Amino acid sequence: MTARTIPKMLTTQELADRLKMSTSEIDNRRNLKNDPLPGYLIGDRKGWRYDEQEVLEWIQRRRNR
């Protein structure tokens, strides 16, 4: 069995700060019909979390369009 690591997860605010965007812009990109920003809803009150590596891959895909 191989060991797995827990990915670095970011809150909406943390991701917005890193990307220098508003939280509403993050929400809008998460709700795109075509290639939405990948995110995970954690519980009822914990909000959205974003896997740092998946976000980097998403940005790279969008840059290569």
C-alpha cells in the first residue's frame, strides 16, 4: 500500500488573496458551466475548499486555451 498525503486545501478567502481576486470572482469561476474552478463543499457551515494543486492545474489549462 502506498502512503497518501493530504493535499493543501485553501478556503475561498485564502484562494482569493493568493490570486488577488474577490471572493465573488472565485464563486463565479467555480460556477462556470465550461471548465469550472474545482472546489469541494465541506459540511454545511465550513464552506468551500480548494485543492492547491488542482487550482494550479486549472489555471494552466485556462492559460493554454
